[in-house]
Amino acid sequence: MSGGVDVDYGGAIAVDTEVLRDLGRRMLSAAASMRDAEGGAVAAHLELTLSTPGREWVGYSALAADAIALRTLGGDIEADAAGVLLMADAYEVVELHAQARALEASDAAAASDLRTRADALAASDPQIQPLVDRLRAEWVTGRFEGLDRQVDLSAGGWGSVFGSIGGSAAVIGAGVIAYGTRLSGRADSVVVTPVRTTTPAGAPTSLPDALRRFPSATGAQVKVETYAMSDGTRRHVAYITGTQSLAVGGSNPWDMKSNVELYSGRRSASYQSTLDALKLAGAKPGERVDVVGYSQGGGIASYLAMDGTYDVGVQITAGSPLEPTLDDSQTLVQLRHTDDVVSSLAAGGSPGGTGSADSVTVERVADPTPGLHDLLLEPHRIENYIETAEMFEASGDRRAHGLDPLWADLAEAESVTSVEYHAERIMPEQTQAPGLPPDSGDPRGRGRDVY
């Protein structure tokens, strides 16, 4: 817990296992130093008692007490080091099983090897498996904290409905995208149009700053910032917004139909629109594209990071219903509210975490007070996620500065161009010319984020 938010590496993994083992080894070294110091105190005591001048010294009791204190301290450090190393083994068992699960669909042999390693490690010490079971249990009970208290505290009602959503996602194994998964099927036809071009003053300087850069033009769903670097290369950052329409198959691709398609692994019109926007922005296959996604935009970002078309080095999501399985060269920064019904669709993410060692998941209960406002998905609002990012930045946790190298690299660009794009799903009955968007039929208003 850092400054009101929980910060960890995702799932049941709180720390990097190698960092933990390094700490355990350094603790053992410190314990050995305590033992050496104790030996020195005992030897000094003996030498003084055998010397004529020493027999008149009055500090023997203090020296003896120091030797005992050093022995006690050394023993305590050794015991703590053993506990740290044991916990590292337990974390690794959880991690190996999670990696095996992620590889089941793409590489069954590798998944089997990982399970064999995990089982062998667990069998090496009878204390490991109980720790593994405890880690999993704590993660399972904590990943939806506050979700069942939405709306009111009475039994049943909306609170129990909200609380069951995350659990159902966990049972069916949805929400976490297995390694190597690609979207299937063909997306609805879309037309994507640039609606605003600006020249930003510079790159984002922080996580909250990045979350404030989602498209702001009316009807825009994707913003692409293009950075011209001094070495002649280009880098891009895509900002992908959340659901804008409650319709199912209306003209706005950021609707419930796209939500269902993305969650079930099918190519959505919103995903295709994002690819088209990147192409219009000049992003070429293989170029660096970092992604920032909110809500449905987080699901789009997850598949974009796994697709392989672009070099996605960093993925930032807030309230995403999906979690990708990334490799160790990609960094995943996730903001999740445990009482957010949309985020709960990810079922707490992978129990083993995902991405590089710099990846991090930041969680909190965003709205602990139940009320009718919960029906408007208060914990899911982007403003609350920006507040979570600000709390993380102010927490003093060193991981809050993990994205500083990205901001610094982007700040070196010679120029920055920002283009916002509006996408329309082409309806069968549509007769307007391309670029003239028809009425979406959305009672909440076209282009306004619903969630």
C-alpha cells in the first residue's frame, strides 16, 4: 500500500522474484557479518580476561551483552532471510503456473515444462505450497474489493449483481488474453476521418498527464501523436477512448457490439478504426507505437500490443475489461479500481502478472460509499482514474517513476503533431457520402464517452 493505492506487479505477484532473492542473499550476508562481530566480541572478552591489565577492566558485562545482542540480531536476520527466500520460491511457483496457463493455447510443450518446474520447486520445501495457496487466496478475495457493496449494503440487489460479474469472468476464464492470441473474424466496414490537428507543446511528463490526453474533439475516438526524432525515425503514441454509445451495431463503432466482440476475441469495428487511424497518421508496420487506453480503449490497446503489427513497448490502461499477456520486452501499466464493474471483467488479471519487470498494477477502492450514483458506474469515470494516477505519483513509490525514460525519450523529439480521428461504422442503409457522419441514434449523444 502506497499513499492510499495498492501497487504491485499484477495478480498475486507483489514483487519481482529475483529482487526478492537478491534481498534474501544480502540479508544472509548481513547475518554473517553479525556472526563475525559476535566472534570478535567473544575473542576480545577472552583476551582481556587472560591479561593482567584486563583483569581490572570494568566493562566485561557490557562486552558480554554486546556479544549476546549480536548473536540474537544475526539469528533474527537469518530467520527473516529464510522467510524472504521462501516467499520468493512461492511467488515463482505462482508465476510459473500463470505463464504455463498463458502458453497453453500456443505452446503446450512449453506450458508442460513450466508446470514441471513449478511442481519441482514446490516439492523442494513443504513450506512452499501453503504459501502459494495463501497468495492465491488473498488475491482472489482482494481483486474485487468493494464491488459487491455497490448501490447499497443490503443483501441482494445491484450490489450482488455487480459482485457476481467479476467472479463469473474468473470462472469462465475470460478477461485475460492468452499469449499469442489474435483477433478473429472480419470487422464491420468503417470510415475514419481526421477532425482536428494540433501541435502539442511537448510530450507527456507524467502518468496523470498522459491520461488527460484522450481525444477532446466532438466525436473523436482516437488521437495519434507523432514524434519526429533527431535520428530521422518516428514514434507514435495512440490515445484510445472508451465506449461512446450504448447501441448495438449503430454508426458509432465505440458501442456495445464492439465491446462484446473484443471480449470474445473477435475483430471489432473500433479495433479496425484504430488501425485505420494509425495508418492515416503515417504509422508504418514495425514503427514504435505506445498506447494509452481507457475502458474499451484498454481492450483495443491490449490486442494492439499483442498483434505484432507495431512495436508496442509501453501499454497504459485505465479501467480496461481485458488484460494482455505481454513478453518481457513490453511494459504494462494498469490502473484498476477493485469496485469498478468494467475493470472487474478482467477477473483481476493474470495471477502471475505480465510484461516486463517494470510493469505495474495500481489499484484502490475508488468509491467506498454506496449509493444510487453507483448505477452511473462512478468508480469507472476517467476523472477517478486520473486521481488514482495522481495518488500513485505522490505516493513516493519508486515505481511511480518507471515511465520517466519514456517521457524523456519523447521529449527529445524535434517536432510533435497530434491528429484526432472520428470513425463511423458504415451502415447497410447509409446513403451519405463518406466523411458525412449519419446520426448515431445514441440517446446519450454521439461522441460522448458513456464509459
